[in-house]
Amino acid sequence: MADPTGFLKVAKIEAAKRPVDERIGDWREVYERQDPQERAGEVSQQARRCMDCGIPFCHSGTAGCPLGNLIPEWNDLVRRGRWDAASDRLHATNNFPEFTGRLCPAPCEAACVLSIADEKTGGAVTIKRIEQAIVDHGWMYGIIEPQPAAISTGKSVAVVGSGPAGLAAAQQLTRAGHDVTVYERDDRLGGLMRYGIPEYKLEKSTLNQRLAQMRAEGTRFVTDCEVGVDLSIEALHAQHDAVVLAVGALRARDNDVEGRELMGVHLAMDHLVAANRECEGDGASPLSAKDKHVVIIGGGDTGADCLGTAHRQGAKSVTQLDYNAEPPGQRDESRSPWPTWPMVLRTSPAHAEGGARRYEVAVQRFRGDDQGNLVAMEIAEVKVERDAQGRRRITPVGDTIEIPCELALLAIGFEGVEHMPLLGALGLTLNGRGALACGSDWQTDAAGVFVCGDAHRGASLIVWAIAEGRSAAHAVDTYLMGDSDLPAPVKPGALPLAVV
């Protein structure tokens, strides 16, 4: 059984980060690379802090992990040094723990019983760190191997999109014995993990490692192929018995403020994609922040990714604007009671690297020179209110001030699935949230066409994308074979107790 007093004996220790001056000089991941034995010993001690609670909210789909990760089980296995068994239990519910261990904000830790009274318990178990250590150990020591299907069903499935939802669906269906082909319109696989997430958060060698496993299992990949353009819908249906749409929700929200047309005002994703392409060896980024005053509009994760990217590109200064009020430093039980996701101030490693954060301000105007180049930005203090229909209203309440700005990045969220020929060819329309609706079996209005991930729920967490991909795979397998032994961790429309 677990150590019921481990959290009293072992202090919480987060993974050590490399010094700021060192890490902003390269694109390697921000965390220190420990000696494997030293890391295993330290993580085993951290796993002792897990009490195997009677009601483990950490793997509850409504508050903690939507994948239903068996967190207390693999924590105890790590505590006892059974790393191979821990890897098996981890992979039983999560296809890609090396991705979630690096990129997920860890709602499981927010739902941990030890997070209720941090000053007494020392804080939540370092679940995310233990998860990453298990999978990294598994890759290092050859525990993780390809798992090709024992039999072939003779059925063929197309997966459109190679982000985490599409890859999860593809791996599950391949292992069930189906002939799976993943179509990706970009020149490389991975979706947002490839071109949206900066290299310093996810080194692409980690992604390539998992893709190699999937190829060895039999999944086929086709890049530079936009379904509905390069491959017709007629050909798609002729070649496959079912289709999974995992096309993401990449239609970025824009801001039609005066001066938006100036050179130097860009969507955040354009900046991140260009930087990732440079890391892939495609040449220098045309949107580099080097020697520029950079202003990032938006206080979320995408804005933080732009912040860290700008630091590594050598920006002269970086300012991040957020029209919301600064969140509190601790959980407010009246607004976000445990075990829901706490609305607190979050500081990413990028914020620790420098730059300024300004709250309750919004851009009023971009100002340019005679050549149409952005040179400054006018901002003002604002008040955010909601009208009777719940629509957000942002009203200036202070004087306008001007700050230098030569590169402005709009990181203000996403409006839903991009308008693409594929949707019209399938006869599908977007709902009011800009997403693709489906029935209880994940099937859209087009027969034999299923949807999962951000395309279904809107821009969300990687852990939800993987959970939906696994659930959609179960639905496709049932559609093709009559029933399925594949797991289905979530249902369409399932939401966490607090939307992150």
C-alpha cells in the first residue's frame, strides 16, 4: 500500500530549471538534465507523498485527469522502484505521457488532496514530474516498444490531422488491427506540437521518437496533403471505411483595431510557426524579435510561448498585456473551490526569464511610420464587464499612453475550426462555437465520419485532445466491428468542473 505519512516526511521538490542566462541562449528544454539514477531516486521519493486517497480526485474526469490516468497506482509502483510496471500502468490510459508530462497544465495536481491546505501538506504531489520521469525512463531503458496488432481486421481508417487527438486515435485504431493512414497538410507531422509549441517546451526529437514507434506498429503517414484539395472526398471514401476528423481549431481570433494593417502586427501563431521552422532548419524566421520592442496582446499560454520565444530571439524588450485583472496568488474558495481548477496567478518559466506583465490594459491603436512599419502602440487602462447575454465589453477608463513597439503579437485565442474545403465537401457546418458537432458515438452528420479533439470541443488542453482521440477510436472500432475493447475515457460534451 502507499505510504500514508509520506507527505509529512518528504518535502515537495519540483524539477530544477536551467539558469535563465543559459537557457535563453539556446532552444533546449528549460529543465536540467539529471543523472538517470539520481533522477530516479529523487522521483521515487516524491512518489512517496501520494497517499492513495480513498477518493482520488486526481484521476476524476470532471476535476482531475480526463484520461482517467491511474495516478495512485503508478505513483506507488515508482515508490517501490518498479519502473517497468509503472510504465505499463501509465500507458494503459495515456498514449503519449511524454507530451502531457511536458505540456499539460496538470489539473490532476490542482485536484490532489494535498493541495487543499498547502501550508500543512507541502502542496500537491508532483504528478506531472513523476509522469514524465516514468516515460523518459521507459524510452531510455527500452521498456517502451512498438505494439503491432496481432491480427488485421481488413478495415481501413483515415485520420485527418496529426495533432495529439489524431495521433491518439490513429495509434489506438492501428493496435486494434485496422489499416490506418494519417493525412497531414503540413510538411511535417505533429500539428500544434510541431509548429505551435516552442522547442524549449517540447524538443521535437521527443515527438519524432513516438512517431517512429507508430510507424513501426503499422500506421502510415502522408504529409503535404490537404484532404478536400490534394485528395478528393470521393477518393477518401473510396480508400477508407471510416474517417476521423482531428483538424484542430486553428482559426485565430483577430483584433480590428486602428493600425492593424501595419507591418509588424501579426497573429501569435504566425510568430511561433516561423520560430519552430527555424529550429527545424528551414531558415531564419521572417518574424524574429531580435533587437525589437515586442508587445504581446493576451495573457494566456500562447502569449507566454511568444514571450519565451522572443527572449531566445534577442528581443530588446517584451511586454505582455492582459485586459483582465491580475489573478490572486492563492485559490479563492468562493470562486474556484477545490477540486476545480483554481483561478490564480500562474508564472511560466518564460515569465521568470524577463519581460513585463501589465493587467487591465488593452491596445487602442497601432502607430506606424511613413513606410507603414509599426513603431509604437497606444494602450489604456480598461474595465471588463459582461452584458445581459454574457458578452464581454471592454471599456477604456484611463488616459491613453504610448509605448514603443516594433513587433506586436495577437495571442487572444481561437474562434474554432478553420473554414476549409473539406467541410463543404462533406456537407458539414460549424456550430455556434465554431466547432464540429457530433452524436453520442462521436459521428458527425456525415455517415462514417467522426470528429475529436479541438475540432469538436474548441481550443483546449492536450490531455483532453488525447482523451477524445482515444474515445473516438473506440467509436470507430465499434462502427466497423460491431463492438470494441478499446477504452473510451470521455463522452462527447464532457466538460471539467472548471473549463481551463
